[in-house]
Amino acid sequence: MESLESVVIDIPEGGGEQLLKAASAGTQVRLRRFWGTTSAEGTIQFKETGHTAVSGPIRLAARGGFIDLGDQNIDNCLTTAAGQGLVLHSDVAFGGFAKISQM
């Protein structure tokens, strides 16, 4: 069974990127659960450390939030390619938490 790692998300005003899980040779990173809020209307997107998108852009309203409580089926998770880490990009301030696994 995969173990879950909790990650605090804290992207400051003006937006930016945060590494949620570093790459490790031969392993995949899975986003198992995710929740957070944004300071203003904006867009978030999950990418691999190699900049390949693993999600489409997700638009959020001002002071909007996003919750994905996950699924026990790992086939339903956002998953990186082997050897890639997981990054969250936001064009506005975004704070929250993620549960990440790696295998």
C-alpha cells in the first residue's frame, strides 16, 4: 500500500509554482487528495517537473476553492510519468494542502 505524504501549499500573491513532490528515478507521483483556496479569480494547473501538463487549467472564482477528496482507486489519480516530480502552478495566491504518494 502506498503511504500518503501531506504537503502544505503556499503560493504567494502574484502566483507562481510550488514543487509538491520531487522526482525520483523510476517512480511516479500521484496526487491522491487536494484542497485549497485562492485570493482572487485565477487558474491553477498541475504539471510534471519537465513541464508537461498532467491536468488542464482549472479556473477558480475570486476567493474560490477547490476540493478533491480523492478516490481509493489509484487509476483515478493525477499521475506523473516515471521519473517526474509534481508541480502546482497558480497565477494568483493559493493556499491549501495536498496528499501525495509515490511508487
